[in-house]
Amino acid sequence: MTWFALGLIALVGTALRIYGIETNSLWLDELASLKQSSEPSLAQVIEGMRGNVHPPGWAVLLHFTQKIFGDSMTALRLPSVVAGILSVPAIFFLGRYLYSEKEGLISAAIMAVSWAPISFSHEARAYSLLILLSIVSTHLLLLVLQGIEESKVRYRYVIAYVLVCAIGCYQHYSFVVLTVCQGLWAAFFVVRQRQGFALLLGAYLVLLLLYVPWLREIGTDLVRESFWADKRGSLFFVHVFSFFFMKSVGFAALPFALLLSLV
């Protein structure tokens, strides 16, 4: 029953992410992604991102996407669509790990029909992928910490966590912030457990080494005086909340979630 329900939810999420993928033409930021990723060589793509306000990961991904699928609107948005589709089962597995299958299904249902994840799946930008990587990295870190607590560390989870975080950090600076927050939380955990500190420190040192080639660019961007966006006022977070939730069709998942709670 659980897998049937998850399959149905994933099917709905897939349909909503595929439907309307070409309804809107490429907008300014998507055109910027196209321009940045269309350089003849990978080295030129990376070099062209220096001095930009984003790391080169997304441009690199679109560079290879264009080589395989071309530069049509659908092809450019394909990575976002795939990431959006995978986010539905990913949040299920995280919810099941934290609570139970019921909460996992409710989370998947809300993810499947919420406006913001669907909208990001229709953009040739990194945001849909960031949602997926955030879910996966959190799940992997929890598995690592569980292994430390039980003294049965599975190093494949450690390696996978480092790689996922490295990919995320090269996609967007917001993921760097997320990784730092995860690291601080994990450090607090291992201090309480009084074990696993060396393993955790080693994992984050490897992650730092993987990000060394872009550390200088972070410093440059941090001291940048001019930027396309104005400084945000005290009501910025109210605006962000309304963007993600007040416009969301996630409330449509509530009847379905209540039905699942009776299963």
C-alpha cells in the first residue's frame, strides 16, 4: 500500500513538472544561464563564471546538457525537471527515516503539488536541484550521525555526503551556508556523543579541499560593492514566506494527506 501510494504521488508530481515546461519563454536569468554555459569548452565555462555572483556548477551542468540534448527550451530545463521529480521520493525517504512511512507520504504529497518546487522545475536555474541536494544531504548526514551514535559508521554514507555537499556548494552559495549550518549541528551532536569528532572533522576538511579552487571567488563576491539586487529590509523574510507558501497550491495536498493519515 505504501509503495502504491508513493508511486501515485510521484506520478502526480512528475506530471505537474512536465506539464507546462514550455508555456513560458526563457526569462532573463535563464538566458544568462544559457549564455554562461554555451562556451565552446568546459575551461571557458568555468573561467567565464569568475567574477559572477554564482559558482560554476550550474553552468557546467547545462554545458554538458547542451552537448547531449541540445539547447532547446525543454533541454535547458530538463535538469530542473529531473531534480524536481526526484525530490518527491527523496522527501518521502527522509520523512520515513525521521518519523514513519505515513509522514513520509504526507511530505511527498505536499512536495508533489506545492507551487514553488513545481515552478523551480520549470526554470533553467539551479533552484530545483538545490531542493533535491538539500534533502539528500540532510538524510545522508543523519545516517552518518546514526552510525557514529551506534559505533557502526558506514563510510559510503560519509563519502556520499561529502560529494553531495561539494556538488551543492558549486551550484549556489546558499548551499555553502546550509553546509556550514549542518556542520555546526553535527559538531554539537558529536560533542554530546563524545565520539566521531575525528571522522566529522576529516569529512569537512575533504569537503573544504574540494572547494579550494573556488574559495578565492567567494572572497571576491563577499566584498562586492555593486549587485543587481537592492539590500533587503526587515520585511524581506515576510516576502520570502509569502513567495513559498501563500502562492503555493500545497493546500491541495491536505485532503490527500488526511486520507493517508487514516491508512
